[in-house]
Amino acid sequence: MIHEIQLKTNPKMIVGLKGIIPGGVSAKDFSAVTKMTEDESKIILDEFTQNQIGTKQDDFYYFEEGDKLKIAISLLEKGLPIDEISIALDWKDFEGLTAEILSSKNFAVMKNMMLTKPRMEIDVVGIRLGVAILIDCKHWKRYSMSSLSSVVKKQIERTKQYVAKTEGAIAVPVIVTLYQDKVDFIENVPIVPIFQFSSFVDEFYGNIDQMKTIEKD
């Protein structure tokens, strides 16, 4: 899904990320946000739409939630600097693409689910075939093992609370990160780079016995 994008490497693509907003934007609007010329804006916008990111109708370019992160991942894979790319992203972009991938694979999806007593928020929940994937999105920082271990423990606790409050729930805690080399595990909880999340979901049910699964006692 993500690897099909073949954007030309252009440093102005990073600046262009700031102008990608859901809904319609003209080259003039885009240039006002990005401080590029209108001609530069058209080149960048056309490059996006030619790679099936957004659509062009008349003089407007239309983008969806998740498009910005698709572009960012393509630029990361081409070796452009993660620190510059991350500045142009926010947590909504990251959660949006995670949810979009699950939805495209026929999961029922909820974002920003609030639990009470104690109050906890789960970034993305995907449910299919009676199993819930509970995702904590950690974007654009490189994490040490100790900080990732802390993140995992918190997500396990959220998952236990979700199961306790949801009749018949079986749930798997998962951490999705912006950039790392491969899927890793801490306490049998998968740490998945977003560019591998699509294939992780495809293989999820075949590998579920290797993951931490939480259900009511």
C-alpha cells in the first residue's frame, strides 16, 4: 500500500507537507502556507496526485486524512531527514493512517477511545473476527529500550482495562512507531514501524499465538 508510492526526491516535498490538509486546496493557498511560488506549488501538488495521493478537480487538490503521513513515509524511505519530516507531522496524521490501514482491511475502527475509572485513552482500536487490536501510536522519536518498555507496560494496562469493561473482549496491545528497522517485541507486545503495519495486519491472525493476548479470567 505504502511502498507503491514513487515520489521524486525533492527537498521541497518536506516543506510541502505543511500544506497538505484534508479537503480542497488551490496552488495559491498551498503557496501561501508553504511560502513556495505558485509554480513550485503546482509541481509538488501534481507529483502527489500522480502518485495517487490526493485528487485534482479543476484548480483544486483534494486530500484525505492519512495522505500527509503516506508522503512522509515515502520521503523517509528515500533517506530524507527524519527530524525535518517530523516537524511537519502531528499525532492526528499518524493515527489517521493507522486507522485507515485497519479500515482498508475490514476492521471496525475507533479512534481516541476514552475509558473511565481510571481515565485512559486508547489511540486506535481495530476489531475483526472477535479480536481487538489496541494501538498506541508513538510518532517520530527514536526510543530507547527502557522508554519503549515503559510505553508497553502502560499499553498492557490500558488493554486490561478495555477487556475488563468490554463484554467478551479478547484484545492484543500493539505499539506503532514512525520509524524503526523492523517489528520487535517487548513482553510479547509487538512494536511495529508504520511502514510495516499493513503487512503486520495481513499476518496478524497467523501470528497471534506469538503475541500477548488479554481476555477476562
